[in-house]
Amino acid sequence: MGAILDLTEMLKEPEGMVGALVLIAGAYFFIKWVFNEEEEEEE
């Protein structure tokens, strides 16, 4: 629960928003890359 409160506090700051966007983009591309690797192995 504390981590969620820290995140919401961080998002109120402009730097926090940029950091959150970078984290989300990084996670998105990582997940996309992992699933792409699995699909290539099936062929």
C-alpha cells in the first residue's frame, strides 16, 4: 500500500510523470519483445 501512495505522490510532480512514462514505455517494449521472441520460436 505504501508503494502505491509513493507513486501517487510522485505523479503530482512533473519529473515523476516523466519517470512514470519512461517506466511504462520500458515495460511495454520489454513485454512486446518477450512475446515477439516466443512467436518467432513457434515458426
